[in-house]
Amino acid sequence: MKLLNQQIDMISWTSKEGVLTPVRFRMEEGGESVVVRIGRILQTDKTMFGGSPTLSFRCSSVIRGTERIYELTYHSHDQKWLLKKF
């Protein structure tokens, strides 16, 4: 996996218990916009980054016929999603 830290557009849902789940995101790859649907969430971690709570999701999806593992990060302080590793 390559470290990217690229801001992405995300569609997610939050349960009534407050559990955040990513559903799909849009990223720029090779000058074009690619929509990726989250296939499986393999691991979720809660950490602190710069004093603010952060959620990290290790996920797997089939992208252009190949299964890829990647890492998404949600920074709750500024409510931004990053494609951290791809």
C-alpha cells in the first residue's frame, strides 16, 4: 500500500447508537474520478491524531476487477475523510 493522505468525498451512515460506517467514496486516479463501493470493513481503530479523535477503517473492495485493500481515516474534529493508504 502506498501512503496518499488524499481528501475524498464519502457517503457513510451512522446508526442510532452512533456507529459510523463508510459506504462508498469518490477519489481522483489518473486524472479521472473513480467511485469505490466499500466491499468489506476488515478492521476499525479509534486513535488520537493531533489531540482529536480519529477513526481508521481498513477495507477491501473489488476495483476494476482486482481486489484492493486500503485504509480510510475520518477526522472528527474537522469532519473530513482521507484515503490514507491505497
